[in-house]
Amino acid sequence: MLPTPLLPVLPVTANINIFSYLLYPLVHIITLEITGLSAYYIYRQKITAYQYTKGLLLAVHALFAGVVVFEFLRTAFLSTNFITTYTIGGTTLILADVILLTLLAQAVYLVPTGIGNKSVLRLLWARKVHVLLLAVYTGFIVFAAVYLVAVQPFTSTTVPSVTGATVPITVFTNMYLLFLLVVLAVFMLYPSSLLFLASRKVKDPSVARVLYILPVIWSGIGVDLLFFNGYLLSNNFDATPFGYLIASVAFGVSALVFRRASLLTAFFEPVKPTGRVTAEFPFTDELGVQGPFLNGRTLLLETDPSVPYETAASNFARQSLSNGSAVYVFTAKGSPIYNALHAISGVRFYILSAKVSYPKPEDNEPSQILIPANDSAVMLDLIDKTITASQEPATVAIIFDSISDMVLSAGFEATYKFVKQVNETTGNGRTAALYLMTLGAHDEKVVSFIRSLFPTQLIDDANGLRLTRSQES
């Protein structure tokens, strides 16, 4: 039999509005569902570049869910006798979440992307100043938690809620409120500053914007809790479930944008070989030229669709990867080029699609980004980012499939202008580019103009792959 103080205590009135007492638990259930879905989303997705943060993000969500459970029990029991358990349990979990989020921000700033979990602590330990700052901040938070348990600097009272129900709340002493204010102020300054600095370290502006958004979201959560749990309660008015509901949505958004930053950052990073790689030259061997022939060259490959021309593109990709180049392919999903190169580890794809209007990482495919099929400005921007993200002396190989598709969809003039601009971007001496064009798909005038843009030209037909024109760029 439950002790009487833990049973719901409803005011004795002639007409009890049950809905006002049921709304809070309902809001808490919705909040838990949103938090759980966000956590599941993190669990099942591949966080590629910042893989060591996945456990931290899941722990943050688990602790926040625990806070909401305490809130649910407070508004379900409606007993001031439960306030001690509620206050110590919920506040401790919030303080623990602050530590985890600070550690996450510190790791994103200090630890190189793509590193394994085992090396994170070692690298963090090497940064003594930041470790000391984290230790001092963590020590203060632990002190606040111990002080909360030992001294219990709070009392309880009942106040009206936004629904009209009467609910019990916690009233902290002024000294403890000052402790919590210091924790919040440091949280809004230190982790946010680290993420702002981390955003300046990445080369891709879209990734930088994502890392810039994260501290704004986290600071917003802090302000949200300060308003609902501080200001409103100090004015004897309770609407905290809605504050936690807003916070849960914000956590979900932060998880989404963090995953986007992870995928985009990893997409532009060099592939680290898992073992010793021997240089291969299948593409140039078939042409009968020396291996270094591809270095810095832009090639036009005219293909006969009746032959397996994707083999030439596959050999180009394998040769580039084995010689240390990052390989990026512009093609449509399901095309012969995609099907042939998708099986090659390390190849990354810009998937041309009519379903998107901006670059979008593809779910469960960290090596693929969907891009608008007929937006040459977006493609030019991505090619530029692809090249600039790879610092010297690293090299890049690009396969574009195909010029013929672009002529048919965007027109000759737009295609000619696009290829000319791309050639200016790739003419840096460390980018090899292979453009495919279908034999017999265009009239001779169009073909002549396209060929004039390429100092190196090849044909792949029933007679095999061969070089038809070659001169130094």
C-alpha cells in the first residue's frame, strides 16, 4: 500500500476540472516521445566525422529523459512530500547533462575529425589548459550537486499552473540560485565559444554555419529553462512542462544539425587507408602511357554506350585512390558509372537528383550527397569546395557523368560555360578530372566545341580505350 503523501492530492471543490490535472502528464509523455525519437535517430545514424561524440549525445538524451520522468512524477503525484526526491534527482541530472555537453563541445574543438574513440581521451589530456578549465568547471558542478544533497537548500510550496491546476514546486534559497546561475552563465559562454572557434577551423562554410548554430540552440535551451524554471516559478506560476517540451525539440534539432556537420565534414576529408596500399595503374596501362600521365590533367572520354565504358571510369578511380587521391563522382543513382564505382571503397558520390534543391547528405550513406541535377552553380561551388578542402600536396580526382546528359537537360551554351569554368577551377596541377560524353549523341558542331575545351581526349568503343589527342595543359 502506497504511503498517503504520495497519492495525488486534488483540491476538494464542487467541480474539479480533471483536464487541467491531466494536461501536464500528457505534455511530459509527448516530451519523452520526442526525446526518445531523437535518441533513436542518433543511435541508428552514422556520425562519421565526429564519431566519438555519438555516445555523449546519447547520454545527454538519456539524462534529459530522466529529468522529464521526474517532472512527470511531480505532476502525477501532486505531493509536496515527493519534492525532495524530485529536486535532488532532476537537478542532479541537469547538472550532469551540462558536464556532458561541455565535454562534447571541448572534444569537437580539440579533437581532429575522423579519429577513433580510443584516442580521444589521450588527445584531450594533451591539452592541459582546456583539461584544467573542464576540471574546474566540473568540480564546481559536482560541488553544487553534493551541496544540494547534503544541505537541501530548498523548500516546497504549491502554486497555480498554466492549466489552472494547483501543483507543488521547489523553492531554492538565494545562495543556491546563485550557484545555478554561475553554472548556466559558464555553460552559455565556454562551450559556445569552443563551438564558435571549431566552426572557424572547418573549411566548408556550410559546416561552419552548422557548428555556429549549435551553441545558439544550446544557449536557447539554457534561457528556456531559466525562464520557465526560474522566472515563472519565482513569480509563483508553473509552466515548466512546456519549457521541457521546447528543450526536447531543441535537442532534436541540435542532433539533426550535428549529424549534418558530421557528414559534410567527413565527406571532404581524405580517405585514410586501412592498410598498406600498393599503387596501381590500370587506366594508364591500358592507354599505354606512364602512370604519372594523369597528374593535373583534364580528360574528355567519349564513350560508346554499347561497350562497358564504366570499366574505364572504374580503372581511373582505382588508380587515383591507390596513388593517394580523393575520388569524387558526379552521377545519377543507378547509372552504369554509379553501379560500377559504388563497390569501390573510398569513392564518394555527388548524386544528381531532381528531388532536391540544395546539397543534402543521404541517410545511411555517408559517402553520398544528393545535389540538384540541373543547377550548375551548385555543382561549381561543390567542385571548388572539393578541391580547396584538400590541401597541398594532396590530390583530387573528379569523374563527371556526363556532359551529354547536361547538354540534353540544360542546353549546349550552359554546358559549354560550365565545363569552361570547371576547367579553370581544376587547373591547379593537382586535380585529375575525367568527363564522359556519349559518342554520336550530338552534332559535329557541338562535339567540336566541347573537344576544344580539353587538351587530352580519349575514346572508348569496340576498338577499346585509346588516346586520340594529348598535349600539356
